[in-house]
Amino acid sequence: MSLPNDRRDLLIGLLSGSILSIVSTGALCYYYYSTRLLQNSKTAASPPAAGRGSVIVEGVDGLIGNTPLMKIRSLSEATGCTILGKAEFLNPGGSSKDRVALNIIRSAEEDGILKPHNGSTIFEGTVGSTGISIAMIARAKGYKAWIVMPDDQAQEKYQLLEKLGAHVEKVRPVSIIDKKQFVNLARVRASQFGKVDDGQQKLSDMVGYFADQFENEANFRAHYQATAPEIHQQTQGRLDALVLGAGTGGTLSGLTCYLKPRIPNLKVFLADPQGSGLYNKVKFNTMYAPTEKEGTRRRHQVDTVVEGIGVNRLTRNFDLGRQLVDDAYRVTDEEAVKMSRFLVREDGLFLGSSSAVNCVAAVRVAKQLGPGHVIVTLLNDSGQRHLTKFW
Ligand SMILES: Cc1ncc(COP(=O)(O)O)c(C=O)c1O
């Protein structure tokens, strides 16, 4: 098609004008956004924490650990201390127990006990988090999971376990001296697994493995070898206090045994929920909870809405670091509930019950030490796992 010269010149002029305007608008937009981003660099996307988001990882186990240490703004401003929470809820299974489950399974593999894809099953007695982590890692590595749990935990934990393909066995909460207590039962189930009636093993290398998080030192090592060095590096060794609760005690002992020799003035505090005997064990070397007093004893030994911490017996993993714990704080359910609501309101931080207990105790430590100190605590899991009970 041929156009008269004057119309062709007009068309060329219009087209080049539009292109120039698109290019210049683009340049202006780029200039505008880049300057705004520069001006607002404090609120712009910050670089990811080392090891998270900066490398390609292999499989679900590659997502475990290297969690950020976050400054909890509201508590830091209120106390004049720097209160830091290790964001363990960012682990793929939603809690710090991913580290423990992975290390327990790896150690059993290294010892030649567990071999994948032969029907071997991992058994554990747990209030939920460790079970969820075991179920997830068992799937990823070619094992089955059998989880024995008290029947009074938050409903979403049972649902999660079932969705992850674990066999879930719910039992009444009873004392540790009862054979049907969830940990005792998991041990028995593991020992019976794969045996036919005459006691013979059905398949030579298929085993039932009892993870035994309370007594298994692979739990302690998971924190000694990874969580603790991470905290040391993230704070560059500049921390004055560590404060956290204990269930198995693996986290408390692992962190304390690694950090105390490296930071000589570090103080370690136990945060204990109501009904737990550990507070008295740390303070007076006597395992005793007021709820055990004659005439006051209630249905559960550790009677609290808090899940995951608080226990009335001395476990191997707690014992490993017990002597290095300086002091303890008791935290009531009411204080934990109030703290959890406060953190959502002020920081948008939606936490589970044990993390709320840790934060209450962190504030008490801040008040005891005075402004200017650095306090580290653990944010073990998110409130999403506690919707039907604590929340
Ligand atoms: C949510 C949650 N927080 C904290 C803990 C306590 O950690 P540890 O067993 O290392 O004492 C547990 C233990 O089960 C837990 O499930």
C-alpha cells in the first residue's frame, strides 16, 4: 500500500511520538519507583537472612533450620532491652521440632538402625509438634510414622498428622508411671512392631523405631550443633540472657551447653507453665508442682492450656543442661493468653502457647536486668496450631 508523502510523514511522526512517550514514561516510572524505593529503603524488601532464600536447597529437609532472629518491637520498646525471638515457626513442619525429628532419624540411619523404603516405622509419644515433624520427614525419607498422643490436644494437630499419612493413636492423659501413658505406649508399640505371635521377626530389616525425644540425645545435639551456633552467629555473641521453656529439655540444654562456655556472662532462665515441676527443680532442686498438693490434685498432672512445655519428671535431655540454668520463672495461663493477644495487636505476631510463655518470661528477665540488655527467646510455633485450644 502506498501512502502520499505528507500522510506518511504524519504517521511516522505520530508513531515515533508515541514510542518516545512510552519510553519516557517508562523512564520516569523507573526513576519514580527507584527513587521512592531508595527513599523508603528501610521499608523496602530487605535481603534474606543468610542461608534462607539465598541458596537452592534439596528437599523438605533442606528447608529446616537457619531461622531468622527477629526483634520483637513492642516488647523491646516497652522494656528498653532488645528482645529477640528465634522464628522457629518458619520451619517447614511449623516448629522447632523439625530439627529434632530430622536429627533423630539421621542418627538412626547413621547407626544402621533405619533403612528407608522397607516398611520401617517410626514410633513416638508426643503432644503433637514432634509427631508432625516426624510424619513429614518420614514421608520425605521413605518411612512410616505411628504417633501416640494424649487425646486432649488441639484438634488441628490430629488432622495435620492424618493428612501427612501418620497413624494416630489417641490415649487418655495419664501419669508417666501408667503403662498406657503416651510415651510408654509408643515404646511398647515400637518393640511389638513387625513381630508375629511367636515373637519371630516377619521381615529381617523392617524395624519399629522408637524416636524417644525425651531421652534420645540426638534431640540435644540438634540444638547444640545447629540452633545454638545460629544464635551465636546472629547475635555475634552479644547476648545477656536466654529464656525459654522446656518439654523434653532438648532446646534448653542444647542452647545452654553451647552458648554458656562461649559467652561467660550469659544468664539462662527457664520459663515454666503452671502445673509443671521444673520451676521447683531449677530453684530448689525438688521436682514438685503446687497442683500435686494433697487435696488439690486435678485430672492432669500438668494442668495448663499451654502445649509443648512443662513436665513433672526429670528427662535425660533436660538433665544435660540443668546445672547451667541460673533461675526460673513461673508463667500462668492467664499471663500467656494475655501476652499472645498483645503480640497480635501490637506486632502482628501470631504465636502458639509455649512461645507466649517464653515472651512473658522474657519481659520479666528484661525488668530484672534493666534496660540495655539483649535477651533471646524461642518462638517455637505459630498460633495456627493452637486455634481450637489456646486461641
Ligand atoms: C510447641 C513446642 N514448644 C516448645 C517445646 C519444648 O521444646 P523441648 O522439647 O526442646 O524442651 C515443645 C516440645 O514438644 C513444643 O512442642
